[in-house]
Amino acid sequence: MPKYIYKARTSSGKIVSDKVDASSQREIVDKLKNLKYVVIEIKEFKESPIKSFFSKLNPFKNKVKSMDLTLFSRQLATLVTSGVPLVQGLGILEEQFESENFRMILKSIRTDIESGVSISEAMKKHPNAFSELYVSMVHAGEIGGILDQVLDRLSAYMESSEALKAKVKGAMTYPMMILFVAILAVTILLTFVVPQFSKMFMDMGQKLPLPTVMLINFSNFLKKWIFVIILIIVTIISLLRKFYKTKPKFTFKVDSIMLKMPMFGNVIRKTAVAKFTRTLGTLIKSGVPILQAMETVAKTSGNKVIEKAITEAKDSIKEGERIAEPLKRSKVFPPMVLQMISIGEETGALDTMLTKIADFYDQEVESAVEGLTNMIEPLIIVFMAAVVGSIVVAMFLPMFEITSAVSG
């Protein structure tokens, strides 16, 4: 969407200017007239080619931080609960954030609301900031007249989701760092240290043992082609990522394999269950209709196998079935989860039961990740010790033979 810079005079005579996104100049004129502004000037904003190029290279440039969004939801809920008008509340919050991008988004939302657009419709125009889940909940809060409660629930939901994500990332950081340092150390050994020994052995003119010859040949190959190898690896990873995003069948196959992977598959499945139950529970508690809630949850599941199971369940619910039965047929969700969902449906406390399942699986994910980390760390250390040890032995074998020959 193109950007425009406008200059206008308010009803009090104050000159204001701003940069906004709009489909045309007419859209901006209409908005300003609704605000009783006198339009002085409107011109299209043209970003410099260099700046535009680097902006495109950075896919996270326009993304809003989860922490900012959580804080915004919590503060707006407090302001609305205190009786502060929505437009005034957004105006207060605009200056509370360091992110210029987020401030511009909030200003745009405030302008839209002032011109008669609902807050959910205004947020829908900014998908980089507000997800479909967020917009659906805000819309339900508007309809039900409980926007402050919904915003409070959104904050709690995002805090729980971010806490789980942080635990998983934190637990996996240390073993990944060990692996990275170990690979770097082996690469340095093979490309810088081994060639020095190779030169020394060549000067000695002695016949080398087979392990040493193989190591030197591999070192020479790696030193000559290392940049090509790195380029090939990066290209393959980029292509796989592209296929994953653009080829549904490929994406489904990869996600299916991920769920069946030894060790990691269990963590991925538990994380998906925790996300599904917490998201669905939050949506239902906020008053979102079950079919719309299931559709939103499917789109935000993050795994195509889970998404297919939820979508099929939604279609079955539309035909009159309960939630638990179609989910059971998918064979994706654990029996305990299905039993608790079934009990929740029968007792009319599905949202409460889903939240309890989510809390339980958050702990399960934490325990599973911790166990996985405790298993991976020694395996990485033993494997890399074996690799480095093999390199050292191969390098010192000729010296042992020379020492034996001299002693003999």
C-alpha cells in the first residue's frame, strides 16, 4: 500500500502533518474531512531506492515485538476499564513505545476509529502487528461489550506463550552453542592446523599411515572447496525453506516427519497440544463462536498435520458432532487430552478444561525439553571428542612410527 504525507489545519487552527498508508489520496481526504480538518497538502511519500532495498532485505523490519504487543494489550485494558475513551487511550499509548513503526500503527488505528471504523477492523489492516487470533478476540470483545476483559486475556495468553517459547529457546541454546563451537574448532583444525603437519610430513619424505593420508586428503579438499560447500549448504537450506512455505504437500510431509522424529517429535507434539488448547480456550472464553475459533486455531497451529486435524474437526462440528470425536479420529492428540475435552464439553466448562490442559502441557514441554537437553549435551561432547581425538591420533601416528623406528 502506498504511503502519503499530508499537511492539514485542525478546527482550532493548529497545523498538523503525518505519514500514513492509504490506497489513494481520496481516502486520506475523506478521513481528514471526517475529523473536520482542512487539507492543505497531500503528496505521495517516495522512499529512497537504497533504503527501500535494505528494507526488503530485512523481513523483521515491520514486525512488532511480542513484548510491545503484550504491554499494549495490558495497558489498553487498564485504560478501558478505568473509563478512558478508546481514542484517548490509544493517544496516550502512542508515546509509550520506542518502536517508531508501532507508534505509527497505533496512530493509524486511532485515525481509523475517529473516522468511524471499529477497532478490530482498524487492527485488521496491520497483519504484521495484530494476528488473526488477536483481531478475532478483539472483535468478539467489541460485540460482547467486554473489550477490557478480552484485552486482559490476550495479555495473559501472550505472556504464557512467550514464557513457553523462552523456556524452549533457553534450554536449547547451550547445546546448540556447544555444537557450533565444536564444528568451528574442527573446521579450524582441518583447514589451518592439519596442512601445517602435512607440509612437515612431506619434507620428511616418509610413507604415511592410511588414516593420516585420508585426513590430509580430506583437509586439502575442505581447504580448497570450503566456500563452495558453504554456498551449496546455504542454497539447499534456502530452497528447502522456500519449498516449505510455497508447496503445501512438501510442508505437510515435513511436518508429519517432524512429529515422528525420535526425541524431538515428542517435544514438538506436546508444544503443539499446549498451543492448541491454550489458544482455543482463550478464544472460547472471550466469546468467539466455536467454528470461528477452530478456524483461527487451525491457521495459527504452526504445523500442517495439526492444522488438517483441526480443520477436519471443524467440518465435523458443523455437521453436529462434538469436538472430541473428530479429533480422536485424527490420531494426533493424546488420549488424555481428548478425554478432558470430552469432559469439558459434557460439563459446559470447555474453556476452563482447555486452560488446565494447556497448563499441564506447558510443564510437560518444559520437562521434555530439559530431558532432551540433558541427553543431547553429552552426546554432542562425546561425538566431537571422538572426532577431535581421531584427528589428533591420525596426525601423531607418523611420529609414533618414527619414534618406534629410531628406538628399534
